Amino acid sequence: MTDKELLEMAAKAYVEPEWHGEASYMNGFMSKWNSLDNDADAFGLECHLNMDIEINEFFVIVRCPSDLDCVRVEVGFFMDKKKALRLAITKAAAESWSRAE
């Protein structure tokens, strides 16, 4: 799965965006929404989906509750912690959206 596909799925878990190339029209604003690169976008996604986050010395673990069961994503610290957290949040949101479809 490409980053663009991952972001599109994660965005749909947040709100149905209207995409225009790299930018999206979300919540009445045209923006370049990217929860993989932007802390605020990832934090908004985490809050909206009521995610549970655990950070230990080796992994970032994100749990995203859904109607059926909990989505759990683990990402190791092969990258910096903030980047790992944004990736885990984005993956959990995308997985949650795909299960709901």
C-alpha cells in the first residue's frame, strides 16, 4: 500500500475528504492533510477516533476501538518516536475504516 492510499483511508475514518491532487477539502478548508508528516493532523485523527496509545522502549502501540473489535497497530522505533507514532495512528485509522466498509 502506498502512503497516498494509506492517507486516503485514514482520512475517510476522520471525515469524507474531497481530494484535489495532493490537497484535500476537509471540514470546509482546502489543505494538504497528511497525518504521516503533520503532528496536528495525526493528533486530530487520534482524538476523533478515541485511540488508546501506549509508548514503551521498543514500540508504539495504538488501539482504535471499532464496533466489532479493537484495531491494534504496533510500530517499532526504526524511526524517530514522533514519526513512529504518526505512522501507527495513520495505520490504525486506515484499518478501522477498512473494517467498517
